[in-house]
Amino acid sequence: MILRRSIATFLTLLLIVGLGPLAAQAQQAQVNQPAPDFTLQAADGETHSLSDFEGKYVVLEWLNYGCPFVQKHYQSGNMQKLQKEYTEKDVVWLSIVSSAEGKQGYYPPDEMVEQKKKHDGEMTAILMDPSGEVGQTYGARVTPHMYVINPEGQLIYMGGIDDKPTTDVADIEGATNYVQLALDAAMNGEEVEIQTAKPYGCTVKYAAR
């Protein structure tokens, strides 16, 4: 009897351990699947959940102001222009900082508010993710890594912001902006033709694990 119980316990533990990676994988963000919900505190102290914005288009932008690839889009005004254009169309734009404390891109919340002002940010909010949990769930690898979510809560685009993986501001002109394409198509009731693209930028400065 004791032997049978031991075997049963062992098999149960083996099943749990074996399913662990599958369960984690199931929670990862995938195109054409529901975007994983999350709750994060914004730099200004407010708390936001993705589910708060049900019924709206949402853009997630992984942000690191110290990254040259991010600077390309902010120093040129390209990112702010996109933010302003779409937030004026009732799109929610959430910039997420997954840099761990002490690493490039991390600022205490009050300093992050000042960074937003310094860079003339037009995003809805800057969300703080120092644990990196949300970034890992979404598979955010670089800054800027971009995601577009439709009003039904499905992820309809994930990847690079455009097709010019350089730090050269001059390359913005003439680039194909995938975020813009996805939003324009979806908001016009059309199919999003490019749903994934290779992301480019600086690696996200996650906490050591």
C-alpha cells in the first residue's frame, strides 16, 4: 500500500513538473490569441490593467530611453507623432519599462515622469515592470518591441516598429511602419496582412534570474 502511494505521488509530481513548461508556454503572448492581462503601476502612481481598456485598440511599446534604437524614434519625433496620431483616435498607448532597477533604462517613478516630459511623450501612460514579469510573458526581447491589441482583446501584431533595423534617423523616411499598418487596417475593418515582424533594438535589461 505504501509503495503504491509513493508511486502515485511520484507520478503526480512528474506530471506537474512535465506540464509546467507547457502551462507557462500557454500563457505567452501569441498573435490571434487573447493578449495576456496584466496590472502595472504607472510612473505617475496610477495603476492600470490591460482589461481596463477592453473595447479599445491598445499599443504596447517596450521602452528604454537610453537605447540608441529608441532614441532614433524619439529624437526624430517619430514615436511621439505616432502616439499623438493614434491616441487622438482613442487608441490607448502604453509604454512599458521592463528594465530592472540599476540597469539601463530604469528610473524611479518620479524621474520617469520627468523623462516623459523631457522626451515630449504622448503615450497614455508609462508602466513600470522592474520585475520583468510582464515583459517575459509577452516575450519582449528588445526596445522598442511593439504589440497591437484589438478591441476584442486579441493580439493582432507583434514585432519591430518598422523594416529599417538601424539607429539612423534618416532611415525613418520611407520605412514601412508595421504598427501603423496594423492599426490602420484593423480600424478600417480590413485584414492585418503583416502580423509579425522581426523585432530590432537593444535587448531588454531584465533582472538577473
